[in-house]
Amino acid sequence: MVTTSAHYTDPRYRTTAGDGYDGVVRISVNNYYATGSLLYDGRAILTAGHLFDPMASSATIRFETAQGVQTYTSTQILRHPGYDQDSNNDLAIVWLPTTAPISADRYALYRNHDEIGKAFVFAGYGRTGTGNLGASDTQNLSRLKAANQFDADATTLKNYMGSSITWTPNAGTQLIADFDNGNPYNDALGRLIARDGLGLGLNEGLIAQGDSGGPAFLDGALAGVASYTASLSKNSTRPDVDTVGNSSFGEIAAWQRVSAYQQWVDQNLRANYPNAPTKPEEVITQVTEGNSGTSYAYFLLQFTGIRNDPNELLSVDYTTRDGTARASEDYIAVRGTLNLYPSENKAVIPVEIIGDTRPEADEYFYLDVFNPVGGSFGEGVVKLSAVRTILDDDGWMG
């Protein structure tokens, strides 16, 4: 995966099944490897756009979870239409032919815009190495993790560096971090743009080749998508320990800022939900369990009021709640925020129903919707709840 402060075999960099990283996947495309993350719908992978040329038709997605190794061939790839050679809009969504393994983590998007100054954890399948020596020449193909801190927006870097960097980031869309070793001389963003910081000690790392598309997590949500690294200097200021672009101490890396792209992600996922209802009379409240994998139960949220501002964003928070059905046994629990964007007045929330062949009674669970922003549920109403029934199809006799 990443270059790290100590050798990659240090346990602090290891990921194991069940520790929250089972939705971080290895992507194979055009004979090279990269990284991606399973999104909250359980069927789409978010990764880097630069992995795919416009003619790319498929990629191989490898999951390593408590269920073992499972491999899928994608059915659809969507690269952000604004992707350019300056690494702007460097995102792509890759769809699986079915929902992912049940034990794979699904990741919500980080929707706040307060990332700068916060420490994050990132993971990937890229080349290993140390900050002193840089990345190795061989692909490790192990999923590892490390930590860092978002220090600035990439536009700030451009404003300070001017023509010393050859690319022009779009404002507010890229987050940058440097690889610190505790030595002020190698504090790249401290010396170059006055964002001082000596790092997170042995926990610190940086992305390397093969980590492209990998996630950066804040509070367990997907906040960044790994995009590029750079060894920078200006005049006599050269913080890189070896002045070679190899993910060593004194270099910087950039992640695409997920909060800036949440509308693009949300709306493209919604456009690809299979058989999703578009109006209340199409909502199915009783869903058949199935024998394996997962299938969707949908909850439709519709806004019937009037926006005071046509550009206003409406949102609600939501979470599933057990009835007789149990999370992780009968359905996959979800928790997140649903945005209705200016062009929308309705959207669905999908919940995955877990199939099995065990005879059992019909069961039910709830979805609670609360904390409306930009609208209300009505006077005195603070929460709405809906129920879905899971119909047994395995011969239960009550």
C-alpha cells in the first residue's frame, strides 16, 4: 500500500478482516493495480478517474473479507466528465454485476466541509516502502493503512507556489497532506505554504503507486479519494529527503475532496438503482428474502413543499432500526444523510435484505428519518418512521 514511517510489517499498518476496511478493494485495469471503496449502496465502487481511458470497458474488483476472497468483473464504468490532466475531477464510479459480499463494509460519504486540520486514516494496495527510502519497485498487493492530516486545499498550494507547480487545481476540490518525519526541515507544507506540522509519528504515511483511488476516512466515512503525489521545491526550499518523486518524507499527496462531489456521486448511484420506485404507488412494502446475497428494499422520500430558494439543498438524516428482523442477520444496517439537490424533490434510500435458505417467520424492520434541514415534517413532528416486511420464501410453517 503506502509508504510508512516504519517498515510496513509493523502491526500498526496491518488491516485484518472485520476491522472496518473490508470494503477497500483492489482494482485491476489495463494490467495494473489500484484501489477503490465500496459505497453505501453495496454495489458501486468509488475510485480515481485517471485509471480509466475513455474506452475502458471493464475492471476486475477483488474483495478480501471474512468470507474470503471474491472477484467481480464490472458492468459499468463512469469517469467524471470534468476529468482533466490537471487531476481535477479525478473520480470514477465502477458498478459490480451484483451487490458485494455481505461482510464487505459499505461506506457513507463524508458530507461536511471541515476536513482541513483533521487527522484521517487511509488504506490501499499500493507499493510499500519507508519515508526514508521511498516506495519500493515491487507491488506488495497487501491492503495496509496509515494516517496523516489534511493540511490545506490544493488551491492554497497553487497560490503560494505559482508557476513552481505546473497544474492548476479547482478551488475547494482537492485536499493535500505532507509526509512528516518530525524534522522541521522536511515539513513540506510548513516550509512551502506556512502550514506547519511535524506529523503523527510512526502512524504517519503517504500514498504510493497502486494506492490511486484509495479512501481517506474521517469518522469512518469516505472523505477523500487518493489522486497523486508530488516532490516540490521552490527556489532554495527543498523539503524532500531525497528530491526524488517516490513518496518519501518531505513530499505531498492529494485526495479528491468527496464532500465537493457528493451530488455527482449520489445522483449517479440513484440513477442506477435497479427497479427503484419513482412515485409512492410504486413502493413495495413487503419484499421477498431470497436465498443468497442481498437484494434491495427501498424507502422513498418525497418533498411536497415549496423551496424558498430554488438552489436550496434539503436533507434528512436516517437510520435503520430492528423490529423482529435483526441487522447483520436479516438486513444490512444503514445510517447516513439523504440530500435532495436543487433539481430533485424525491429520492430513495436503499436497504439491502440478506438472503438465506433458513425457514423462518416473516420479519420486519424500520427506517427512521429525522433532523430535516431546509424543510420540516410538519408542526411538532421530529421523526418519521416506515416499516418493511421481509417475506420468508423457505417453507416456514407458523
